[in-house]
Amino acid sequence: MTPDLRAHRTSPYWVRRNGAPDPAIDRVAPQLMAEFDGELSAALVAHIVRGARSDLGRDVPPEALPEFTHRLARQRLIDRQPA
């Protein structure tokens, strides 16, 4: 993990609204931050990942949450990129 991502990991972007760590967010956010580095801000990526995770709610089994969160957030980030 790069120093920038390590520092960012301690920010509020890494926790759910209730303050508890979320493994789906912890796995997905660093991957997508690296993928979209230089194109979208880390804060925006974290926001989109949290939103995707929240939108999936309880409709997805816990063991599948990281994969589904990644897919949904990645598509939303692609849609946000400038043409």
C-alpha cells in the first residue's frame, strides 16, 4: 500500500456511518483508488464505494459483498470519468 493510501486509510472515508469498519469497503476502496489514481480523487472514490456498499444493503450475502461492491462502485466511477 502506498504512503498516500496508508494515510488516507485513517480518514473517515474508511468507516461506515455507524463508525464500524466495513471489510467490503476496506478491500474495495484501495483497489479502486489505485485504479483511478490521477483521474478521480481518493475522496470521491471512497464516497462512491461507500454509496455502492450502502445501496447493496442486506440484499447481498456478506461473503459476496466485496465483489458486488467492487463491481457496482467501479461502474459508477467509470460513468463519472470525463469523456
